[in-house]
Amino acid sequence: MFTERDVFLQDDSNLTSVLAKAHQGFALDVDDILYLLHLEDDDQLQELYDTACKIRDAYFGKDIYLYGFLYLSTYCQNSCAFCYFGRNNSNCIRYRKSSDEIIHAARMLQDSGVHLLDLTMGEDPYFHNRSQGSHALVQMLADVRAATSLPFMISPGVLPYQVLQDIKAAGVSWYACYQETYSRELFKRLRCGQ
């Protein structure tokens, strides 16, 4: 016995409509995305994959884009249950790279052919809990911008709004702030004490 949902999922005109919408550059709504996520028919899945490849090719071609991780610091003021950098992990080897080390590594990554730098760190108290900490972070980012021509992102943990404005002015292309979950209960268990 088929449900209304089963009939909707098997209707190829629905698939054609949703894929045409995506191919024309229109945003898919929640119902469209749920529809695509529930596809099971091999032919429909192949049509989805083929359309996704066409859209990818239209925006990016067949190029492969590489990005290089550059870990700035393994110090962190948090004790997240899942993270190796957590302040209570006595097995983590702690370091904080100097500006010279960071610039040298950023130039080496640029010379190796990467297209994007990902500057990663824990919520290092040196940058987060000192009156001059955010200034040191912003200056280091400006130095990386001056030393390389690559776009770069930074994931330093939670930053105040003004510091976000400052890192943007320093040349940061993307800011990544990972939340891991929207479940308040799971967040409490994963992000201990935050």
C-alpha cells in the first residue's frame, strides 16, 4: 500500500521540477531538500547526481581546490568533550606559533600550490583573555595577509563582535565558528561549561 509521500517521491515530474529549479540557480526550499534526501530509486538518484555535477561544473569546472591547514596554537581555555585541544587533555602537546613561524608556514603553503589557508587554533587564553590578546591576533592576521596573496579563514573560537570587525579589516576572508550541534542538551554534554 502506497502512502501519499510514496507517490510524491515516485513522481518524476516532481524531480524534474526540483532539479530544474536548482539548475537555474534558484534556492531550494526545505520541502525540495527533504524530497531529494528521501529519493531511493536508482534512476532518480542518478538524475540527481548528474544535475549536481552539471551545477558544480558550471560554477567550478573540473578544477580541484586545495586548502592548507595551519595550526597556530594548541592551547585552549575550554574542555570540550570531543576535542583533542581541550585544556584538561594532558596528552596534548601544547604550542603557540610565533608570527614569524606562521608567516613562514603560510608562504610555504602558498608556494606548494594551495588555494586557501585555514588558520586553526583552540580558544587560546593568550588571545582571548588578555587586554592586548585580540590586538595580537588581529596584527598576526594582518601580517599573514601582507605576506601572502591567498584568501584565508580563521577558526579561533568565539570572538566578540568588534574583534570580528577587526579581523575582517585585517584581511580575513572567512570566519569559522563551530557549534557542532543545535541540540541544547547535546551542546551541554559536548561543550562542557560553555
